[in-house]
Amino acid sequence: MQAQVSPQAWQFCWALLSPDKVPEIQYFGASALHTKISRYWGDIPAEQYDSLKTQLFSQIACFASGSRMVLTRLCVALASLALNMMPEAWPGAVAEMVRAFQEEGNVADGRARCLALLELLTVLPEEFQTSRLPQYRKGQVRGALGAEWASVWPLLRQLLRQPDSPGPVKARVLRCLSSWVLLDVPLSESEALVQDSFSALADPELFDTAVEAVVNAISQPDSQRYVNTLLKLVPQVLQLQDQLREAVQSGDMETSHGICRIAVALGENHSRTLLEQVEHWQSFLALVNMIMFCTGIPGHYPVNETTSSLTLTFWYTLQDDIMSFEADKQAVYLQVYRPVYFQLVDVLLHKAQFPSDEEYATWSSDEKEQFRIYRVDISDTLMYVYEMLGAELLSNLYDKLGRLLTSDQPTSWQHTEALLYGFQSIAETIDVNYSDVIPGLIGLIPRININNVQLADTVMFTIGALAEWLADHPVMLSSVLPLVLQALGNPDLSVSSVSTLKKICRECKYDLPPYANNIVAVSQEVLIKQIHKTSQCMWLMQALGFLLSALPVEDILRNLHSLITPYIQQLEKLAAETPNPSNKLAIIHILGLLSNLFTTLDISKQEDELGEGVPLVKKALPQSGPNPVVVVLQQVFALIQTVLSKWLNDSQVVEAVCAIFEKSVKTLLQDFAPMVSQLSEMLGQMYSTIPQASALDLTRQMVHIFASETDYFPPIKALFELVTSVTLSIFQQGPRDHPDIVDSFMQLQAQALKRKPDLFMSENLDVKAVFHCGVLSLKFPEAPTVKSTCLFFTELLPHCADVPSVGQVVQEEGKLLLQAILEAIGGQSSRSLMDQFSEILFSMNKHCFALLTVWLKEVLQRPNFPSSRLTAEQKDTFSQQILRERVNKRRVKEIVKEFTLLCRGLHGTEYAADY
């Protein structure tokens, strides 16, 4: 890389291209040449343009019969040269290329020369697409290339139509057409070539390249202006139907895929335009039906076919276009297209059906996963189609399911499953509360003969999708809850049964007290038998948290006692053992169960949710007693301390302990108050012994909620001062090995400044040391740590006036901060962080303007700072621009971006264009 960008590359690249070198070396020479032309165009004196062009032409002529990879690189280099010179320095560049390669007397034979020219013409638009020309140049060059199309298409047409043109030449012509149409050349001008490409589809050798050319031409955004051309293309596409059917019958997946791509490209990109041509409605409807054939192509995706998935977005587009017409016009279209969409639903549900059990057993795990994703795409499509078909769609599905389940004929489980899947797809995201078929559906569910895991899964997910409906119709709970509880005992239905129970417990908790004992008993049993994997156990605990939230406090405590006691006993046993990897996993599992239970066990919402007018059996929270979660936490607190004392070295166990309290604090908020002082003390001891980031994150949470409460300020203040002084000593020993601690520490300091700046007024807090740690942290290579540190400074600077210690440290040490920011902008930090550094500069300008004026002058006077690439004038401009902007933060970000590019020597290069 360094060699390619060095000044010497101009000499060695030609030497490496000499005929006696092997192709790999010649390739490196050509590649170096392209790098110099594309990235360092400014280095080339204008008087050398012509000789460079001549050399490149002669090299391409030499390599026309040589190595293909070297030829392509040389073509790309010449293309880059042309783009940089067009239009002023090299007018008519493309016409000159065509002439140069058609002249007789060149060394290479005619066919090789023809292929070399086609390669050059193909890479030219490709190089334009990836080139990083400045925006104004892009427009100019695009215009110049568009004008040059007139020199290209007659040549392509001639080569495509010549009877004696060899296959490779025709294939290259089609590739060249593909490349040029991406420049938005007018469809009317490429129409004849697109027609020829349709003819090429009959040739198996040219089929793939012809498909690309047609699809690219049709898909250009600009092509919708050429309505007449599009109308001529519809019959061309319809003529491919015989070829499509033959391909499907003979199992030729490539051909059916290619033809489907063409039909979908025309339909998807131009449905609005073609719908508006009312006099041609029948031919467009025929195209729609052709796409429907592709959607319902025989065979199972992805094993027997891969085509149907291409068509799904077309149905969205067509529906959007129909629904966007004004009402009277829309009504006319709906008359034609509603039946089409009902047919589509049947086709999609047929495609969503599982294969026979024997066939499914032969699929690989990758095929099964692709099929699962495909069914999700079908589900999304059905949900979208519902917007057009409405309640009639649900009735339609319900009637089919009813007929299926009550018929005497033997039915396949696959058919039942697909219809239920259709229901689930719609009920999952659309409010079906008004639908009159849901009670009937819930009545049908128990009639289903569930003899298969996939069917059972779909039954579960369908019940889960109806959880909100069940909350409004609680009388129906008794008919579905037994099914869910029964499924909980089956490890194969783990995900579906647990997630469904969780949804029901979340949505229907106020109607579940009569079933609570049963739900808790079944859940306890499956947890003890260890039927579910870890993540499902966690969900189950969340479900129980929702369930218990709606019970009277003493019932909550009774259930918690029976639910948690076995785990507490297990934890006591584990805490007594010598630490080893297997008991570590068991400890983390139990702590995880507790934190998930406390995430959702929230009794404060009872009164809000029941609202007025609903007689409360019991006031949700008697003022006298503490919150049930706090009662449990206080009971297990000593045990948790014992676990910690043995596992303090292990960040995962410490994290799991902190998670219990963090989840509880987030859920309980003020109700967590009784635990504040003992938790603060424990956190302080933990962090003093072995500092871990998770302890700082929990401290931040406590500061957020309790620092403003007078009663709890003393323990929070003591904890904050303790963890700050411990972290400062880490900084003295060398913080580089602990970027996570530094990150969390900076977030904690920022939170303290935001919630309770008084914490910075304490004489026990060394504000100056914290400030210095911040300056050090700005230089860390880890982006998240630097972002948190920038946040700390943007919270700190506004307190210059109201917190004396902050004002003093900024006055004395602020210049160091400015220096660190400028070093980062000068190239020490990633360019992706420049916005964060801009925020600090903006804040300095706003809150300590007079000081910043002096500091900027002093710091920027240093030679070669912050970069040796800057002139004194550029530094001066930057300084003035920054000091001028005290209101417009966005403008400061732009100034910093511009300045960092200058510092890095990237201003005006291809890299800058991406920034």
C-alpha cells in the first residue's frame, strides 16, 4: 500500500508492466497506476495528461491478447484518467476510445481488440459509480458520459446483431449495456438494445447476462418517463411465459429465476405507471398474473425453488399504488384487484405449508432456517395485505379452518397449520378486537388434533397473538390456558409455550388470580425438572413476575416464598462450595432467575391500570408494609454477600449480582428506598476490594434515582466519593487495561453532574484529579470510552459558574483539555468521534469564551500542532470560525470535520467524499 502511494510508483509501475514479468507482478503495476490516477490526480501536471493517455492506450493494446486481469486493471486506470479529464481536457473521450481500437494496424488481432474495447467501455461507467469525484464534478462528468452514449450504442447494436459475432463478444456487449444503463441513459435510446437482449434470452450461453441487462435497464429510476417504451416491453415479458413454464416443468431453477426477475422488475418499478394506462389494463393484469404464477411456483422453498421469495415486495408495491389513488379511481382498481389479492392469500398460505414429515427430516438445518425466514416474509406480506382486504380476510380464513376441522375427509396437519399461521400473522400486529370471528377461532382451537410439533408451536403462537384480545374477553381464558400449561411440559415447545404464557400474564394479569395457583404450580414443576433452556427459564420468571404483580401482597409473599425457597437453598449450598466452573454457572443461573422475576414484579401499577370505578379487593400497597421484592431482597441479602465474598474476582458473577439490584431499582424506583443504605455499603466494599464496571453502572442507577432525595443523599454521597477515589487510584497505577471501568466511571461522573451537581461541591471529592482522568481518557483507543468521556466534559463545562471547584479546575487546567481535543481532531482519534469532540468545543465556547480565546491562540501557535500539514492561515481561520459559533452546534461540527480532513491530508480526496 505504501509503495503504491509513494512518488516512486510513477516510475516502477511501468517497469512492472514489462512483458517479461509474470501476470501477478504486472497486475501490481497496473493497480499502482490506477491508485495514483484515481487518488492522487492533483499530483499530475496538466502537460503530462496526453502522454499518460498515449502510454495507457498502447499498454492496453499490448495486453489485449495477454492476461485478462491485467487488461481489466489497465482499462480501469484509463477509465479513471478519462473521468478526471472529462469534459474540458478530453472532450469526446469515448468516441476517441472507439476510434483508437477500430483502427487497423494495431498489434492485437481484431477480436481481441474488440473485446479490449468492450472491457474499457464496460468499466468506464462502473468506475464512475465508485469514483469519489467532488459533487460538482460528478454532475459535469455524468452529463458528459450521457452525451457519449451516442458513440457507444450503435457499436453495441452492430456487434449484437452481426450473425458471425462470437458468443463471448455478445456476452461482453450485454455486460457493457448493463453497465451503461446504470448511468440513467434514456430508456428510449437503449430501447432497441433492450429488445435485442430479450432475443438473447433464448440462447442459454447468454441468458444470465441478458437477464442482468434487461433488469438493469427496466429498474433505472428514470425509465418510468418512457411510458411508450414500457408499454412495448410488457408483451415482450409476457412472451417469456412458455419458456418459464417449460423451465418449471423441467426443474431448471436458473431459467425460471431469471424470467421471474424480469417480470418482477417491470411490475415492481412501474406498477403505478402501468396502472395509469387504463386502456392497457388487460396486459398489465396478465403481467400481474404471470408474477402470481412465480409466487406460487410449484415445490418447496428453498429446496425445490428459490424464485417465489423474489415476488413478495411486488405485492406491497402494487397495493401501495392502488391505495394511493383517490377514492373513486381506487374503487375501480379494487374491483379488479381484490379478487387477485384473495387469490394471493391462498397461494401464500399454500407456499407456507410445511413439507411432509419424511421430506422435512431430510432438509439441512440451513434449509430449515431459510424456510423459517421465508415464512416470516410471508407473514409480513399477509399482515400488509390485510390493510387492503380487511375483516373479510379473517372471515375467509375462519371459514376455511372451520370447514377443514369439521369435515369428515382426512386432512393434513400442514393445511391446518398454514391457516392458523395466517391468523397468527395478522393478529400479532393488528388490533383484531372488533373482529367477530375470534371467539369462533378460540372455540375451534381445542378441536385441533395436535399431533405434531410444528402445528403445536403455531397453536401456541396463535394464542399468544390473541393475548390482548383475551384481556378484553377474559371469559375465554379457561378454554386456552390449559393448552398452554400442558405445552409448558414439552421441551420441544419451549419457546412457543413460554413466550405465550408470558404474553398472557402481561396482558391479562388482572383476570388471572383465579388461575394463579395452577400457573405457579406448573411453572415450578417445569423449572425443577429443568425442561427449558436458560433463556426460556428467564422468560418464565418474567411471566410469573407479571402474574404475581396483580395479587394481594400477602399472596405475592406466599407465592414468592414457595417459588424462591428451593433456589435459595441451592444457592446456600453452592455458596459453601469451593468456586469451580460448574457451580459458577449454577450461581449465575439462579441470580438470573431472581433478576428476571424482579424485572416484572411491579405492584405500583395496580391502581393506575384498574382506574376509578373498579372496586379494589385490596389496596395495592398498604402504606405500612414494604414492597414484596424488598422483603425478599432483605432476606437474601446476607446470602448474596456470602456468594460475593467468594466470587469477587469473577466479573460475570459480580455482574449477575449487580443485575438483580439494577433490575429491582429500575422497576421499584422510590419503593427500593429501604435497601439504599445497605446496598450502598455493599457496593462500596465490593468496589474497594476488586473494582468492576458493573458496580459502577449500578452506582450510576442509584445516583440517578436517589441522589436528589434528601434522606438518601448521605449514603449515595459516601458511595460516590468512595468509588471515585478508588477509580482515581486505578488511574495512578495505569488505567489502560480497564477501558470498561473507565467508560462506566465517566458515565457515572456525567450522571452525577446531571442529577446532583452538589456531589462535586464536597471537599472529599478531588475534582482536579477527576478532570485529569477525563483528559487522559480522551486519548483511549476504545470509541465507547471516548464517547462517555466527551459526555462527562459536556456535562461538566456548564457548571463553571455554579460549582466553584469546577470553575477553578477549568480555569487552571482547561488548556490541557483543549490541547487533548485538538490532538484528537489533528489525527489521534477516529474520524467517527469528531461530533463528540465538537460538542466539548461548543460547550467551552459557550461557558468559558474568554478563556477559550486565549487558549486557542496559545495552543495553535505551537509549530506542527495539531498537524504538520496545516498552515498558520488555516489554523487562524479555524480559530476564528470556532469562536464565532456560540449558538449553532451543527455548524461547529461542520467546521471540525473540515479541519480534521485538513489535518489528516485528506481534504479534497476520495476519502473526504465518504465523510
